[in-house]
Amino acid sequence: MLEAIIQWLEKYLIPCQYKQLFGFSCPACGSQSALILLLRGNLVESFYAFPALIPLLITLLMSIIYFFTKNLTLVKPIKMMLILNLVIIVVSWIVKLIM
């Protein structure tokens, strides 16, 4: 089942319009590949492809839990995770552009 999902994701990878238009990577470049690598169990390679993937998935999980439970103690951690995700995305994007 998981292999079928991975194959489907690989078959329907979305090309980066930003990269095609401007000639350099967008802040989210590598996220699809990182997800496929993570699903295959390649944690380190996934991190190198897109460092913000795991924090984004954690934030998504926390947001889903908040949506269904309305647990107000999750609001502040979700906000903090969103800021952390933004910082990771911007810093990793700048590093990719420099290298």
C-alpha cells in the first residue's frame, strides 16, 4: 500500500513553476522529493532535500488535533511551530541559493 502511494507520488511530481520562470529554486523546492524520501524511511536524505518537512508535518498534526478537539493549550505551540517552520524554510532557501 505504501509503495503504491510512493509510486503514485513519483509519477505525478509537480514541476516547480517558480524555478521554470525565474531560473532558481523556490523556498519549497525539494519538498515533494523529501516527502518521498521520508516515506521510504530515508530520514537524513529527506532532511537534506527539504529541512522543514518534519516540522511542517508535526505542525499539521497539531493543527488537525486542535481542529477536532479545540484544545486551547495547542494554540501557542502551533504558532511557535509556524514561526519555526518559516525560519527553517527561509534559511534553508538562502543556503540553497548561495550554494
